Amino acid sequence: FPMAATDPQVLALAAQITESREQDIPLLLLKLKGILSSPSIGCEESNKIKQDLYDYGLTQYCLLVLKRDHSQLHGAWATAAQLAEILSHCCVGLEVKEDPEEFYEKFLPSAVDSLLVLGKRLQARFIRAIKDKEKQDFLHWFQIVTDAICWLFGGHIQLAACVLQNDRFLQLLITDDVETAIIMMSVLHNILRINSSVLLEVEEETLHSVLDELVYKLSSTTNPAVGSAATKLLLLVAKFCKQLVQLFTARYKGLKGLLSKQWTGKGFDREINQLLDLLYLEQSSGKGEMQKQHQAACIIQAAWRGFQTRKRLKKLPQAVITLQRSFRAKREQELQHLTKQKEDEALKLQMQLQRQRAMRLFHERQLALLEVVHASQMNKYMQEMEEKSALTIQRFWRGYRARRIFHQQKQSLKEHKAAIIIQRAACKFLEKRRRRRPLSPWKEPKGLTDEQRLALQQKVDDYIKLHPASQMSEERSKELHMQAQAKLAQFLLRSRLDQGAAQRREALLAQVNTDVELLMNAPGLAEATEKDLGAFMSRSIPVATKARQTHNTMLKHTRWPWWKKLGDEFMEDDVIPEGAINTELETLFIGGRK
């Protein structure tokens, strides 16, 4: 970059933009307007500043900012309109010496396209605006953007064809709004004034679309401003391009009648008469019926094409809105799914930690109880805890089952109550009806006649003959009697055996209760005497030795550190060590036995 001769204001602005945030760049670029419109610089100095702006990329920055979406920021539309004006002034009068093809073939067409896109957005906002203040603002900004476009192709004549061939220019021109339509027709007027042969350079489809829209505006509106602008444009086209007059007479054969009947006396008769004179010069004197029909068909086709084009253009924003809405809904659904998944995982982890903490606390409590509770009270305490736990589990399970059954039977209960209400109402209705009905006198039922009685007796006799009663033989009766006697003897024998077993169980239970009471009423170690010890000592030496070993083992286990007692934490509740069973069985001592 030529640093020596660069304007200091450009250098300062470029440095400031480089160090600024992205959202602050549009407001900084507005300072270019003051630099370009400074009264102290001349024409050569202005061109030099434009060259410096292009070399330092500030002009390219303006183009990039115009391509953004300005609908989300407050005041962004006004900034965009001013940047469009600045961009057009920076490009006009600029002569790029290094890589001119990049500037003329890529940068300028891209600038034209960005300005047309901005104009289309402003036009759509203006049409949808409700408040008068908003409509005036959007119309003012739209006027600034169109003026920038005119200024741009005014400085670069080759851009006139680029503007006319752009699809967005046709979209801007095809509108039912009066204000924006007049502005766009003024832009087209400037294009024809700057380059009169541009219509012959564009494609035939583009030319027909532009002319169809102008003729459609003449046929579909009664606004004098729109009619005057369209008539002046057609007159300008007919004057500059003589070849297109033949197209007028051949393609729009009802144009002369439309101009003379609908638009005469609206304030621009001079332009209408000039256009009619040009059309009559190209038209032959004879007119047939076929020519009139062809003319009417052309007008209908032009109106129909304009209608179809408007219909397609109106559907485009709605389709884009629908696509954006579905995309946002899909993205929101995915975010909700991810959030829910994370919450479920966090809840699952928290519940797992709570279970581990509760299990650890439970085992610590068990160890503490082993140290506090006496060994003789441990089994009783564990049995009570198991009973309480079982009762708690049963209570929760019964509540859950009752709620589930209630929810399952809720609909049936509702139907049952409804049936009861209906039946009660029906019974009341029938009772009222029965009360209103007079009681009929008693009528004795008619008796059977002799013929009916004989017929019924005959039916009974026939049925008895067809279904005789089965009779049992004497041998079969004796066999059944012997079987009943054998089963009775078996029952009596089994009842005697069961009675003896029950007596033995009662005796054993009484003995166990006596031994348990003896153990529970035993004095402490400090108060025990030799007489008390004799009741618990066995006369069998092996039994006494095994009891002493088991007692020493239990005392040693109670003196273990806490980390050794955590070994049972990872054992399943249903698995009981075999050694524990043997210990409990071998250490059981019943007083009074050898």
C-alpha cells in the first residue's frame, strides 16, 4: 500500500475499524461520508481518496456490511441506506490500476446486486408497515438506495444493462404499491436516458417482461401518476429504439385503444398523443376481425402473466418464513431433547450417589449397633428391624397397588356411578308414571281346560320315557361303602399321628421358651456367682470347649477397626456365610442338657 501519500483520515479510520468490534464497524463506516464530502478537497484529491479507500479495503467493507441481515438491529436500515449512498460515491470516479478486471467484472456487479437486494428488503418492509411514520422512513431509505443505484450506473454506463438484467430489478418493478412503483419507473427512465440502446442489449425475455409490466400498469390501475410514468417510459422507448415500435404494434395491439379511452384527459395528453402517433405510423390502415382478437388475446396474456408473476412473488416470502419456522422448531426440539437428557443423567447420578451414601450410612449404623447392643440382644434387635422393614415395604407396596387399581378402575367407577344415576332417574320416572296410572281391578287368572291338562300330562310322560332315572346295583353300593370305610380309617389314623406330633412340638416350644427366659434373666458378669454359672455350663467337655472358642472369636471381632468391619458391605443380603450358620448352631446351649 502507498503509505506515504495516503490521506491521514483514511489511515486513522482503517486502523480504528481494524481494532473495533464487528457490530461497531457500520457506524464507523459512516464517517466516510464526511471524508468524501469535505469542502477542502478538489476533484483530483477526491479521486485519490477513493483510490485509497479501495486500496485499504474500506469500500469492500461497505459491500460486506450491506450483505448482512439488518432486520435484527435497531436503526440498521438507516445505516444501510447511508452506506449504500457512500458505496456508490466511492465507486464513481474511481479508476483502478491494479487488477481492473476484478473491479469492473466482479466488484461492481456484486455492488449492484447488493443494492438491489437492500432495495427489495426495504420495499417489503414498506409494504408491510402499518404506522405512517414507519412507512415514511422506509420510503425515504428506499429512495436513497435507488438514487445510489442511479448514481452508480450513471458513473459506469456498462452497469445499466447489468441492472436491467438482474432478476431483483424486475421484482422491484413488479409491484402494486404506487410509491415504490413510481420510484422504480424513474430508475428505469434514468437507465434509458443514460444508455438508450440498453433494451437492445438485454435478452428478449427480459425486454418482454419489462414491457409487459409497463403495459399491465396502464391496464390495471387508474392512478394518474403511475399512468403518466408508464406512458413516458413507453414513449422514451419508442423514441430511442425505433425497432421496438414494431414490437408494440405486434405484441400489444390493444395499447392504442387503452391509451385513447382510459388515459385521455388525465393531465399528460401530450405524451399520449406522441405515443399514439408513433404507433399509428407503424400500423397499417386495414384492421380485420382476426387482428382485433389477436390484440385482445395479447392484452389478456399480459395481464395474466403479470398476475402469475405477482402471485409467485407473494408466495416466496411465505415459503421462506415456513421453512425458517420449521427449522427453528426442529432446532428447539433438539435442544430440549439434549437438555432433558442431561437432566436425566444428572438426576440418575444424584440418585446413585444418594443410594451409596445411604448404604454406607446403614452399614456404619449396623457396626455402631454391634458395638453398643449386647450380643444376647442382637438377634432380637435384628428380628425387630426386619419386621419393621417388612412392614414399611408392605405399606408402600399396598399403597402403590391400591393407587394403580384405583386408576385402572376409575373409568369403570365413573361408568358405574353414571349407570346408578341413570337407573335412579329411570326408577323415579317409572314410579311417577305408575302412580299416575289408575289401578285396574283384580282379574282372576283363567284355569286350564281339560284338553290343556291332558296335553301337559302327555308331555311329562313322554319326557320320563325318554330320560329314565339311572339305578345303582347292589355290588356297586357295597364297593362305594367299603371305599368310604377305608378313607375314614386312614383319616382317624392320621389324626392320631398329627395329635402326637403337635404335643411334641408344644413340649419343645415350652422348653425353648424356658431356656430363653433363663438367658434373658441371667445376671451380669459382675454380679454372677458360681451357682449362676453352673446353670449355663455343660457337663460335656467338647461342647464347653467349642462355646469358649466361639465366645473368644466374637470378642475379637468386636475389637476390630472399622475398616475391617466393612467387608460385609459388598455381600448380598440373601447370602449368609456358612461359618455364621455353624457358629450360631454350635454356640446354642440349652440349659439342663448334657
